[in-house]
Amino acid sequence: MTVLSTGTKGHVSILYFDGTGGFHNIRHFEVSGEETVDSAHIGTIYWSANNNATWEVSRGGNTLLKLVGSGSFHFESDGIRLETDAQATANVSVALVGNLPKGGTILLKMHKKSSFTTEY
């Protein structure tokens, strides 16, 4: 599990998971010392799950999606907000479930709402 990019202040973070999954607290999305991330919404998801495995995407312990096979969703460009405001402040968790052997990759583009210590 990796934060590939925290982007610029108040913009996006890219999360990458492979293998079995993991989680990130929204504080992991911050540009160090320059912003406080108040919330983050899932804007886009790309995934691949092998051998009949399923990716389960959760926020704050609530399962939002179960994804099989491979594909993508573009929630932000379609004008869809997946999470409630309360869920947007919670951890992002993903789990790859299914019979062994299982494998897969998932990439999430998170849109951040931030406050800043220094404006520019």
C-alpha cells in the first residue's frame, strides 16, 4: 500500500494497493507541513482482481464497493459523490478477498478538501 502522490495542496492524492490491501488515514494525504486534510472523496478508481477475488472498498468500517474482475469508475467526472460527509473524514480501507491464489491491484484518486497554514 502506497501513497503515490499527495499532489498539491488541496488537490488530489493517489493511493495504490496490491496483494491483500491495507488502509490509509486521511492525514497520509497531506503535503507535509503545508496543509491539513479535512476530508477526501474517492474521485476515480481503477482495479483488477484475479482468480475470482473481490476488492472491498470501505470508509470508516462501512463497505462502499465490492469490485470484481477489472474496470474503472469515474465518480468525480460523472458528478457522483460516493461517500457521505462523515465517511469522507474516515480511513480508506481496501481488502482483496476470495479463494487462494488471489491477486490484484487497485488505484484510488482521492479529491482533498484542505485548510492551509500558508496561503499562496
